[in-house]
Amino acid sequence: MTPKIQVTKRPVMSLRAKATILFLFDGEKAPRALAQSDLRQVAGVLERRQFKAAPGSTVVLETGSGRSLRTLVIAGLGKANEVDVECAHLAAAAAIRVAQGLKASTIAAELPLAGMEQAMVEGYLAGLYRFDRYLSDKQAKAFHPAKLVLATEAGAAAKRAAARAEIVADSMNVARDLVNEVPRELQPVSYVKEIRSLFRGSGVSVKVFDQKQLRSMRMHSLLQVGVGSVVPPRVVHLVYKPQRKRAKRVALVGKGVTFDAGGYNLKGTGNIETMKCDMAGSAAVVGAMLAVARLGLKVEVHGVVGLVENLVSGKAYKPGDVLHTRRGKTVEVNNTDAEGRLVLADLLDYASTVIKPSAMIDLATLTGACVVALGTMASAAMSNDDELRGELVEAAARAGEKLWPMPLYKEYKEQLKSSIADMKNTGSRWGGSITAGLFLQEFVGEGIPWVHMDIAGPAFAEKPHPFWGVGGTGAGVATLVEYLSAL
């Protein structure tokens, strides 16, 4: 539940609130926003507690007395010359999470960074997020503040930034909800129902293709991935068109494996428990499309998501099978746990031939190899077009997300050769994220600039993070919105 947001030019310490959020740069003794009478007291407390103003660090203290008593949440921003969007996200999210824990119904907060008002508000709203719908103890559920008052001298510019930040954060939180939902409740058919509900009245058209239609569309590879489940696959095509026709048409393609057991290459304990997150690519596309519509962007955007469950049964596809893709290429399956690329293969060909985009971006929790290479904080960007990849990497930096360019060395395609089909679905363990990208490239239409974003690392936080919290993170949403906004 998003609190009511107000923006004011009044000094933050003049606002009546249950908790007041202030910020401190590394090397400062006390927050600049404090009244002169409070500076010495607060500086003394911070010194005694040995508070270090690193991004995401927080401390709670009280100042004043009687009617002037204030509960302060002070958050670190790091060194003033090193503050970026990520620092702003971390600090704001960590601070408001503490204020939320104090059950502050009204929160007054600074927007201390000129030009980063949007990032700060995104941090505040992302920090308030909790997925607690299955908690039976009401006391354990997250407290939702009713009002957030933002103090800044930026005036109208800050109001515009806050309004945009609310849209971006809401869209990220929708993606987080989808990723965090339990797999029994979010499977291909129920996911479609949720998508219809989310886009009702948005101006985005929703086309849904069922099993019969997918057969006629020759999406045999996608269908085979889902054949082991009693819940049939679905493909959803979302369409946003601006009021004025634009030359740019962008396709966003998302992997939506609502649960990945690995098929007959079954995942073991320690790997399977969080596999409800294997649809995070589709969640990012859904979240981004919601933001695109609410922001009224000037570019035509299509979102295509393939929704399947990769399970084990007597009907499930097997290692050694040969699958026929929509593009006509045949694929020897040597690992049923490399299913995401088999889903995306048909989606990329559909987007290439039906949508005919001027640019195409796919997002997927595709490879563990990418996590080995870049860790849990960064996504990889592989592309057939250096200019598009560069634009997306720059958009990620502006959005506060880590996106690192990786190559598509053509020599590695040798690993995908098959003796009985046009290609195999996996290569060796070495360079596994690159061979996955090379596989996908085979299904991108000629002449279409394309970027593959492997979000396997940051899509799901297994440990609490100052900005992301725990669970689904909404990885990719902010980057896509930033990129599309610049077109």
C-alpha cells in the first residue's frame, strides 16, 4: 500500500511527523537539516555510537523534549563526491524501512540530493514493500504509513520527480509481487488472469494465445517445455501504442517459467526451493509495460511473455529429444533444465516476424553461469548491436541497476553443434551464459537490433538487501523504463 505523498518546501524539522528521516555524508558530524540547538546533541550521540555514514547504514535517536520531541532516523549516504543513484536507493530504502518498523503513521523525509529526487523517492517506496499476504499473524504483517511528506527546495521539479518515481516503484513492486507469489497460485493460466486484471483500463491491449493457437503458430519448442504439467502453456502479447504514431517500435520479451523443476534433469535440494522466481523476466516485462502506459511514453512498445511450467511426468520432454522450433530449426535437447532458451526461441521468432520491431530486448533468469561470472548484483547484456547494448547499459546506470556487457564470441557456437539436429540447447559448462546468448541469437530476425539480458543474479534476493529487501527484486523494470523514456 503506497502512502499518500506530499512535497513541501518547508524545512523538514518543522514538519510534524511520527518519524523524521535525515541523511548524513561520510565525514559530517551531524545532518545539515538539524536546527542549531540540536546539532551538538545529535553529533554527540552519533560519536558515542560510532556511527559510520556508509550507504544503507542507519541509526535511530530522539532529540528535543516535550512537544518538540522528535524521533529521528538518520541514514548514511557515503562520501559526498561518490553518491550515485544506487547510493540514493540504498539510503532511502534503509531509512524508511526503519521508520516503518517504528510504526510511524506519518513520515517526514528529506530529499537532500539535487537532481536525484526520483531516485530517493523510488528508494522510499521500494523500501516499504513487503510480501506478507500469507502471514496469519496480523502483528507480523508490515505496517503501512499513511503519509510521506517530502521536504525539498526543488519545488515543482521535485513533484514531477516524485510522481514519476511513484509509477516506477509501483511497477517494480508489481513485478516483485509476481515473483514472490507461490507457484501453486501463479501458474500459466492464473498468471494470465492476473495480467488481464493488471492492465484493465490501462490502454494496453492484451492478446492471449492458448495451447491450440500456439500449435497453429508453430510454437512447438515452447509447448514441449510445458508438456509435463497439467496446466497448459500460454503466451501473452501486450501492446501499447502512443497517441501519435512513432517510428520506433520496441519488443520486450520475457521468460515466464512459473516453476522450474528442471524436467528430467531434475534440480536438487538447495537449488529448487526458489524456482518460483524463474518467471522474473516476464514479471519485468509486465512491470515495465505498466509503467510505459502510466507515463504515456512516445514509443510503441510490445511485451511478449511465454508462460509455462517445467515439470516431470510421463509426458514430459526428455534428454535426447529433438524439438521443432517456430523458426524451423531443430534442437537436440541435452539438458531439460536449459528450458528457458527453448521458450524464448519461439517468442523471439514470433516477435521478429509478427511485431517486426526496430529494437528487441529479452529478459530471463537464464543461466547459473551468469551468476558465477557477475555475482548476484549484476545482470549481463549480450547483443548483436553495440549501439543498442550501450544505450541499455547507460540506461541501467541512470536507473541504479548494474548491467554489464558480455560478448557473443562466434567461436563458441561450435559447442552447440549436434550430430542429429541443427543445434543442441546447451554447450559445455565453460562460457555457459555466452553459449546461451548465442543460442538465442539464432532466433532473432535478420537486421533486428537485439539485447539479451540475463537477470539470473539480481532477480531474487535470498538474503535481505537494503534496497531490494528479500525475495523478488523487480530487476530490469527500472532499466527498461529508463531506456524507453529516452526514445
